[in-house]
Amino acid sequence: MKDSIREKFIEDFANETSIAKGGNIKVTYDDHCTHYQPKEGYEGFKFEDGQYLGHLVDGASAFMFWIARNGYKITKPKLHGKA
């Protein structure tokens, strides 16, 4: 899996968590850093929400490396008859 694809998976995962949605946190993830910022229209977010989200991102990153190391592939099933 390319690094850019792995990074996009992790970023999407982080932004779809209930803590990011409910805490109004936007996550940007790349190979150099993870950036947390309040979503547009919000002044900030709780420190503990940022800390928890950071742990989730670290775990997701470790899991993605484990998947690559062990030769697994991530596939999205085609939904027949669904738009």
C-alpha cells in the first residue's frame, strides 16, 4: 500500500470518529505530522479530546503498518444494486 493511501485512510478514520465530530476537531495527517485544529466556525476544542484522538490515530497508524507487514489487503466490497 502506498504511503499516500495509508495516510488518507488514517486521516479519514480520524475525522469520522465521534470524538472528532462531536468535539469539532479537524485532523490532517501525513508522513511528517498529525495536525489537529478546530473546525471552521469554532474557537477551540477540549485538550482531553485532542489527547484521546491522538491515541486513536497512533493506534490506527500502527494497525495500518501491521496490515502492510503481514501482507493483508484492504478492499471495499462492491454493493450490488446500491447507489
